[in-house]
Amino acid sequence: MNFNHYIRDVENFPSEGITFKDITPLLQHEKAFKASAMALLNLVPKTPIDKVIGMESRGFFYGPLLAMELNAGFVPVRKAGKLPFEKVSQTYDLEYGTDTLEIHKDSIIEGERILIHDDVLATGGTAEAVCALVEKLGGTIVQCNFLIELEFLKGKEKLKGHEVRSLIQY
Ligand code: AMP
């Protein structure tokens, strides 16, 4: 199946000069949605995974599906101030300013094997921050897994030392 067909480019969203990769056509198509979830799963190494980490908010679409199929737990990483319990934080640079991501302290047990998932790998800042959160809690990162990689932004360079896989590349 050609998944590209179900990714919509939206020009100048959320700001001027950005081409937004809209995955809602993929999500809303019953056959393409299931096939893409299974194809993402096939990218994951056949080794035990204890937890799948999904980034707010578009990492929440496929993350729990992957966790279910891998017999793993699902852990949300959220923007600052959204998680109710004790948490650890990581601040990272954006084009203008900074942002902070958080994870619950008790969501990873030291030594657990972790799959990180998000919809899009762009500059890699978000995924790098999530890797730092996982490592602060003592998790072992098995793979950083994305639906889409924007290769021209070289996000992989920020994730050196980690296995990075994506289903669709631009
Ligand atoms: P980055 O930290 O630059 O790798 O950006 C990754 C995050 O921003 C992901 O959570 C994506 O959902 C979102 N993102 C960045 N660029 C795009 C884009 N062109 N289209 C859709 N989402 C994007």
C-alpha cells in the first residue's frame, strides 16, 4: 500500500513557510490505518519491549496500538503542566524559545526496554528530549520509531547512538 497517498501536505501551517504533514487522511481510512499500524510494528526489532513512549499529541494515535501488539505498557510524554503526578522534565530548544516535556517518575522502571514513537521526526529536538527523559529514569532505548521522517531536516543526527526507523520518508 502506498501510504504517501494518505499524507496531506498543508502549506503554511501552523506558521508561514512550514509544510505540515497532515496524517488525518491516513487515520480516517480503515484499511490504510490498520495497514500502516501493522507496517510500523514490522519496523520494531523482535526483542522484548516493556514500554512504548508516545509524545503529545500525535504520538498518541499509534503509540498505544504498538504497545498493545508488543504486549508492552504505554507511557505518555506530555507538555509542561499536564501530568498530575510526580514527574521529571526536560527543556529543549525550539526555533524561537524553548519548550518543556514531562514524564511521570514511576512510568519506567530502571532497565526497562523502551520504544519511543512519534508521528513525525523533523529537526529531532522533541525526540532528543524524550530520549533524555527515558535515560533519566534508567530506561534502555531500543528504537526511536516514526511514521514520517523529514530527512532534509537531519533529525537523525540529534539521535546518534539510537536506532531510528520510519515508515515514510520525505
Ligand atoms: P522536531 O522536534 O522538530 O523533530 O518536531 C517534531 C514534532 O513536531 C513532532 O511531534 C511532530 O508532530 C511535529 N512536527 C514537526 N514538523 C512537522 C511537520 N512538518 N508536519 C507535521 N508535524 C510536524
